[in-house]
Amino acid sequence: MSWAFLWEHLFLVLASGILSVLIGLPLGTAAYLFPKARGVILRAVDILQTIPSLALLGIIMVFAGPGKATVVIGITLYSLLPVVRNTCLGLQQVDPGVKEAARGMGMGRMHRLLRVEFPLAFPTVFTGIRIAVVNAIGTAAFAAFVGGGGIGVILNRGIRIQNMGLILAGTAALMAIALALDLLMGFFERGARTTHSGAKAVLLPAAAILAAFALVLPYGIEQKAGGRELILYDGDYSETQLVHHMVKQLVEGKTDLQVTIQGQMSQVNNFKALTGDSSPCDLMISYDGTLLTTFLHQDPDDVPDGVRLYDYANEAAREEYGVYLLDKLGFDNTYAIAVPEEIAQRYGLETVSDLIPVAGQLVFGAEHEFFTQEGSMKYGPFTRSYGLNFRDQVSVDVSLKYAAIESGQFDVTEVYATDGLNRKAGLKVLEDDRNFFPDYNGALLVREGIFERFADTAPQLEAVLASLAGEISNEDMVEMTYRVDVLEEPVDQVARSFLTERGLL
């Protein structure tokens, strides 16, 4: 496990912790000072806590874009409840006699609050901060879904490829961060309860947290497209990672440009980053079928007769989003229907149509997204097209799909044609004999103007990227993803060996 993921995770936790304190303390104090507003403030932070983590991050991403900023904002909002409530509660619990004595000494309202009430309430306030920070450690694991990095990247990959070592390593790292921060904050909390110096009780933990944040700050800085570097995001699948690392090695090996690959991100979120106003990346691997159905929200039936899906999707994407596909890389990672080899042999399955007479005895399972009603490349249209009536259907998280079919939870599934995990799971890919699924030809998707931007510093950039066109077959990609996901070879190493074998490096 890379140490960078741990430091990224710590940055997310500390950044959101500091923000939650800066926002939560004034809100909690306001709830204490203004009883009429108290119910509104406390109810608002309660409601924030009830929103599912992924839903909250998805909402924020619409406005803030993908990346660490979205994660920090989301965790900050999640962390407000213990900070606000404990601040209000701690101030309410200060002995009324002490407050009255301070008033009798002629102290004004704010003077009493800052010099008497808050120092006495600080142990309770600090307990809320401690709870918020420790809870944030687990919540930050969702950062991987929106390109925020952190240890969630390790956990997601471990679950997908069923690597218990990665899962345990990620879990152990989370536990280590939680234990270290909890012990440190527990030490300061005990000091706050025994010291008579309010200033010392506040300044010591604040200085410690700020010092730790300064150390991990470099891991929270994200590059933006538009400078002298080529910016990409890593993918959440090994296929995406392989192509992006090939781009990095080719560009850095044949031009003077530096290529920065930032945190992992899904195809959908990467596309939003590529086409958003801030444009935090320059290019990504995508597919003509994905471009048409997922990004342009059209179906293959919308493609005019005599026009290739690739050409139609490319032109539409250029007009609507200002992005376009370079030449095809050579592999077609389309949807495919697969069954375990034992099932294929038992029923003599070679094509999808062979499933028709036996579907009533079989259970179909796939990720949640395949069962949605959006688009024509989904379970409903697929089964209607082939006339398939399965005994049952099972929806699972995409990261658990291969584990589920290996354990016998279902008999038939939908896979990606070039996924090396098909081989590991012992799956037989059935021929799509009615050509239901469209092409999903892999190609680099770039923003318009990218080559003009680097015309002076790297005029050969377009030719370098074009050198990958047609070089990667389906068999090549299956072999490479198998080496990464199953044999656990480093992505960089597999990408470099392929480029070297083809004479591209």
C-alpha cells in the first residue's frame, strides 16, 4: 500500500476537522446565546447527519466538481453535529453561580463568554471535536468515489479483486490513524479537564492539529489543467489505469512535458472533470459506446443509418461538450454475458441464445447499474430482445459481483469483455449472436485545444498519443488486466512492459 494514500486520508480528515471547528464553534455558541435560534441550528445539523455519505458527496460534487474539495466539504458538514451540540451543551452546563459572579464583577456578555464560560465548557466542547475527527476517518473512505483519494482507494480495489491483503492493509491503516488521533486528542482532553488555564487548554491542541495539517498539506494540493503539465485522473479499474500510465510513460519519454496522474475517479466523474468549467484534467480513456449512452444519453438506435457509432458520438460530443475521441486504441470492451465454465458445460452454452430454453432454471446477477431503466443497454431491454425469462435476478455492488458468482449466488452475469477477472473467476463469455450490445471501442478522449496549448513546448504530443492507436487488442488488454488484478503486478510495470514489447518505448 502506498504511503501517499495514508497521507491523503490524513489531509482529508484534518482539513475537514479544522473547518468543522471553525464553523461548528460559532454555530454552537449562537445556539447557546439565542434560544429562539437554537432549535433551528440543532435541527439543521441533525438533518445533515441523516443524509447518506455518498448522496451528500454527489450533491456537493454538482457544485464543487470532483476531487478533494468535495470530500472536505462533505466531511465538514458531517462533522458539525458533535461540535455544535457539545459546544451548546458545554456552555449550558457552566455553573449558574459562576456566571452570576462574573456578572457581579462587571463583566459584559462577550467578556464573560470568552474569559469565563468558554474555558469552563472547553472539556465538553473538545469531546465533541474529538468525536467529529474520529468519525471523519471512516467517512473519508468514501473519497475514492469522487476522486478524493485516500485509503478508500485501497479498500475499493481490494474488494473488487477479492484481495484480503489489501482489505486488511487498508483497514489497519484506518485503525492506526484513528488510534493515533484518538490517543493524541484524549491526552489534550485530559489536560483540558485538569488545567486551570483556559488559554493553554485551547492553544496546545490547536497548535498540534495545525502542525500535523501543515505536514500533510502537500498531499491535498491538486493540479489544474491549463499549465505546463498534462493532467489526468487515475481510474477505478485497472484497464483505465493501464492506459493512463501508458500515456504518462509515452509522453514523458518522448516529450519534455510532465504528466501528473491524480486520484482515482470513475468514468462518469472523470468526464465531469474533463468537461466542467474548472477543467481539472486534459484527457481520459473512454469508449464510443459510453460516450453515446452514458454521457450523451442517447441509444444506438439514434445513430443514423450508414453512420458509424464512433463517428456519430464523436461529433455530438465535440458539439455539446467540446471534447472528442482520438483514434481507436484497438480493444472493444463491450458488455458481455458470461457463465461459469461448469454451467456452460452442463447446458452446452456457446451463445446467448443458447440460454433461452434453460433461463428458467438459472439466476441472473449483475451490478445495480445494469438493472436501471435508463438507456437501452440494460437488463430489461436485453432480456426482452433475447426472450429470456430467468428464474430470478440479483442486484449486487459492482465490487462484489465476481465474488458473488464465484460463490454460486447466481449463474449468469454481465461482464466487460476485456476484464482479466473473467479468467480468474473461470467464466465463459457467450457470443452475442444477436448483436444486442453496441461497440465500446477504447479511445483517448481529449479537450479541444489541448494540442494547440502545447504547440510550443511539445509539438509532437499529438503524434505521441496517436502512436497508441490500434496497438491494444482485446487479448492484450485481458492479459494486462489479469496481470494487474490477479497476479498483482504493478500497473506501471505492466504498462511499460507492453510499450517496450511493441517498440513504442
